[in-house]
Amino acid sequence: MRIGVLGTGRIGLMHASNLAQTTGVDEVVLMGRNPARLAVSVEHVCAAIQPDAPSALAGNLAPRGRVATVTAGVGLAEELGALHGVVVASSTNTHPAFALQIARAGVPSLVEKPLALDAEQLTALADQL
């Protein structure tokens, strides 16, 4: 499977590292708006999934063995058609628009909480689906 991760903050990198060590995931595609930060994030996740990575980086329960490839994606619009799933771990104000775009493409997603900033945004999102 090819899974996208939107967001290169702490939570996005945690999801990317976990996904890269999950059986059945072949590629994790990181996506973010800052190319320099995106490149650093790919390096960070690649370091975390190495067999000799310290547990502080890899996690105490990190499996050892085959891991997925971690790459920098172009952007959600460009990558979406080739993804089997997407984790949205970007700024909260971007969650509704990304969730809608992903849902309309028929791609499964996990959106970090909260899904929207307020009840009005949440209702508007539900009405569009």
C-alpha cells in the first residue's frame, strides 16, 4: 500500500514512522507546504525506521525488519489518485478542506482531531458529503 501523510509536525512524523513500520505498507508519502522542512522530515523518518535507531527515535515497540520507503510527495492533489489512504495531521484549520477532498476521491483517511474548528464548520462539511 502507498499511504500519504499530510503534515510534517510531531504528530505527522509519528504517524509516518508508525506507518513505515506497518506490515503491508510499501511506501509512505510525506506531504507539506515547506519543501525544506519536507526534506528534513523525510530524513527524520528514514532515520527513525533504521534497525539501529535508538528507541527514543524509533519508539520502544518498533518492530525490526522490513520497512516501507519514505518519500516526499508533490502535494495532495497530485498524489491523491495513487494513494491507498491518507493521514491528515496538518494544521486544524486545513482539516475540513483536506477531508472533503480526500472523501470525494473515495480514498480512506484518518483525520487528526478535531475534524473542524467549530460546529458550524463540521455541519458544513457533513452537508457536503
